[in-house]
Amino acid sequence: MPKVYHPVRCIYVKASKPHPEDTEYLVSFGLEYWGGKEPVHVIKVQMVYGGAVSGRRSPSYPSGTDDLDRVMKALAEIKKGGGEPGRGKINPL
């Protein structure tokens, strides 16, 4: 299956227990192909397990943790143009 999402900027947020130790949330801005010729600019939150993005698992924020608050802060930063260069290495339009 061809890659359809290319992150341009990203922020990794460490996930709290009871997530496994090596779990993070990947908050990113990038280009996603939805079937047309032109990509769509999107903001995504994905789960990362052991350094690998899980494309089929929706993010989960354990009750009693500040995970959601920290992800919301990262989303605000990404929306303002913050974050580190993403894996896609594509310049935004």
C-alpha cells in the first residue's frame, strides 16, 4: 500500500502508564492524499509503539493522567507552526 501521509512538522509526547513504557503520541502537520491529485493539509495524532507509528490504532488517553492536556498543548503548538521537521521532508504549500 502506498504511503498517503507525509508529516512536515511533528511533536512527540510521551504516553503515561498504563501504556507500555515505549509509547508516545505523534502530533503532526502534513500532507495527506485522499485520492485526488492534490494533497490535503491535515493535523494528525497517531500512536507510536517502540518507535513505530501504528496506523490502525486510535489515540487513547488514560483517565487520571495529563496525557490529553499535553497532546492538546502539542496540537496548539503545531497549529502555530511549531514542531520539528517530520519524516516527509516536504515543504508546506
